[in-house]
Amino acid sequence: MLMRLVAAAAVVLASTLAAVAQAPSPEVLKDLAPTGKLRAAINFGNGVLAQKGPNGEARGVTPELAAALAKKLGVPVELVPLQAAGKAFEALSSGNVDIAFIAIEEKRAAQVDFSPPYVLIQGTYLVLKDSPLKDVGDVDKDGVRIGVGLASVYDLYLTRTLKHATLVRNTVGGAAAGIPPFREQHLDAAAGVREPLDAYAKEHADVRVMPGHFEEIRQAMGTQKGHAAGAAYVRAFIEEMKANGFVADALKRSGQTAPVAPKGG
């Protein structure tokens, strides 16, 4: 029975990926490029996903995925630069962009349809070198204050899960946006994405990044809710880009070491 189910799932996946290779239907184009171009929100606040080149051009896995999707659709791509995932979510949910690269989060799912994740990153904490807080399990205590970027996926997650600690939000947002309030207000910790926190710690000897993580962040491509044909196309597209090595190569080209999400994961 199990083998039959596995075989059936493989057939469904193969059929879905084959559909992506074909020309997109009018319904897909209407959903993903209603203005005749693919408008993609690019979050420069998360350096794992996007970086600015020497002339300000967008580089990284998300600009490359956006360009690849536009090529498959046969339309131009317009990259819309933003500085925080919360801003990308707002742009997508309001219809100002057609796709956005944001983390899967249950609070966002009411307004966004998510692809499977394409890359996995960790949410963790940065603290002072001599802090008594040693790992993530030590942080949720009365009196502990944590800097965090407003409307980031870890802000949403920590808001839902913390029982005792207090969040201090930076309205600017971004993957390391918890650091400014941490420094300026002498907080106990800064929450953020491991890679930018690690980069900051390498340049500041008085801080350290915790070895554990409070959340595995599943980065995905999002489409506006209710665009079923476009969402299905994007789901298959992301699986194809993971399977053929495109995502891994794009991460490598941009100097990122975050792992590619597994198939279907």
C-alpha cells in the first residue's frame, strides 16, 4: 500500500513539473502578470535572500528566481526593492506586486498562498558576550527584553510563543533589525536571522550568537490569495528550481551557505 502511495505521489509530482515546462495558460498569466510584467518584491533586509551589487543592482537567490519565473512566463520582470519582509507582505497582499519572497507563517496565510519552501534559515538570538543567557531556552523569562524587526516572521513567531519575555520592535524591519534597539536600549537579546547576526558578531567582539535556534524559517515564494492557477504554477516552479539545482547554485553564487529546502518540504 505504501509503495503504491509513493508511486502515485511521484506521478503527480512529475506531471506537475512537466506542466511548468509548457507554455503558461492564460489563467496563469492573468494571475502572475496582470500588468504584462512580473512584479517581484525583493527584500534587501535579509542578506541571505538578496544583496545589492556595486551599482545597486539586485543579486542573490530571490532576484534570480524572479527572473527565471518571468522567463518561463514570457514576460519582463520588475524587481521592487524593499527593506523588510513585512513590507513585502504588505505589497503582495495589497496587489502592488505579483510575487514576494517571504517566510511561511500561519498569520500570513490568510492573505497569501505559499509555495513549498526553497531555503531554510534559522531564527536565533544575539546577546552580550558575558550575558547569563546561554541558549534559546534561557531567554523566555520575566524581565528579559528582546529587540526584533517589526512584522518579521520571527516577530510573528515570538509574539505567538513567548510567555514571559518582552519584545521591543524596530519599525524599520530587516533580518538584523533587532540589533539597534538591543544596543540603544541596552536590551538582553536581539532576535534575527543567524547569518546576519553571525556577521555582526564577527565584527563586534563584545557579543555572541546563540548556538541553538528558536525557529526554522521556511522561505517561500508567495502569491496573492485567490489566484489558484498562478499559485499552482509557482508551487511547481519552486519544486523544479530545487530539483534541478538552480536554487543551490544561486545561493552559492551569492556566497550564502543556508541549506536548500528538501523536496516537498
